[in-house]
Amino acid sequence: MRLILMGPPGAGKGTQARFVAEHFGVPAISTGDIFRANVSQGTPLGVEAQRYMDSGEYVPDEVTNRMVRARIDEPDAAPGFLLDGYPRTLDQVEELDGMIAHTGHSLDAAVVLTVDAEELVQRLLQRAQTDGRADDTEDVIRRRQEVYTEQTEPLIGVYRERGLLVEVDGMGEVDEVTQRIFDALDDIPQ
Ligand code: B4P
């Protein structure tokens, strides 16, 4: 299975990615997590990424694409993968197309989680109290939502036109959402 998991900040991508990846026996590859690991280790990639993440902007495509390409080339991703938070721009869509074509396979589905705007903010403010993520302040959350609307929402139409879009209601309890994703994806031939 080669899957992408999309949705606005707070939609539950990272939360659901673990369950979905485990279900299909593929690695969950989260660009946000890889950036945060690099930030905490103080690598050059982390130093570059941090200034964008802290203000709610996207890390430049060139940097993100290079990082994902290297991760997808690792042996554990050969049988398939779940991408959490990538692609987020039209440029990243094109890059991913090239990466997948290079493997001789194709993308199986693009799952998008839909959640009410106010619920998104509440979830992230709640996470701010428990996890202390630098980008979970109200101003930065609003900016992340704007960037998502401007740059990532158009990707939904791209995958819909390709017949790959799977829209899942992301409201409700975590395990309810997980079950909805499984139900939607179990119909897809592997
Ligand atoms: P991400 O790490 O992807 O951050 P996110 O959009 O907030 O999603 P996340 O997965 O963390 O949260 P989730 O919705 O699961 O990206 C962070 C930054 O990295 C970006 O802003 C950007 O700067 C950079 N970046 C990443 N990818 C990039 C790319 N491709 N190109 C350029 N830049 C990139 O969960 C949020 C909260 O909701 C959690 O606390 C969770 O517990 C809670 N929650 C989840 N499901 C719930 C439910 N059903 N009910 C109640 N709460 C729920």
C-alpha cells in the first residue's frame, strides 16, 4: 500500500497515521516528526526547518522533497508507506509522482480527514497544554490554517480528479475515526 494522509492542522493525521500504517504493515512517514527530530538534535536541516515551523509557514519544497526522497529510498519503505503531512504543495505532488514512478508502483489512495474549523483550534490548544509544541500557539495555529487553505487544499481537487481521493469524517473519538478510515480503505484493491 502506498497512501497519503492529508487534512488541516489538528485533523488527526499524526494520530491516525500510526494505526493505519500498522494495519497495512507499512512505515508511517511524518514530515512534521522528521523535522521536529532534526530540530531537537540541532542538525543543519533542523536549524533550517525551525524558523519556518515556529511561524506556521511551510518548510521550502526543495528541502522537504529531498528529505522525503531519502526516507522513501530506505529499505523498510520498499513494500509501501503511509505519508503523513506530505505532499502539502503542488510542487510536492509532482515530486512524489516522480518518486513513486521510480519504484514502478502507483499511489493507492489519498485520504483526507475533514474536521470543523473550531474543533481544529480546540484540539491544538489542548495539545499545547500537554505537549508544549512550539507551533501550537493561537496565532501560529491560525497562520497554519491559512497556509493549509492556500497551499494544500487545492491538492484535494488534484487527487479527486485522479480518482484517488478518500474523504473521511475526522470528527468524533479517535477509534471511531480509525474505524472509518479502515472501512474506506479496506475496499481498495492492494
Ligand atoms: P505536522 O507535524 O504535520 O503538524 P499538524 O498539521 O499539526 O498535524 P499533526 O499530525 O501533528 O496533528 P494531528 O492533526 O494528528 O506539521 C508541522 C509543521 O511542519 C508544518 O506547519 C510545517 O511547518 C512543517 N511541515 C510538515 N510537513 C511539511 C511539508 N510537506 N512541506 C512543508 N512543510 C512541512 O493532531 C492534533 C491534535 O489533535 C493532537 O493533540 C491529537 O491528540 C488531537 N486529536 C487527534 N484526533 C482527535 C480526535 N478524534 N478527537 C480529539 N482530539 C484529537
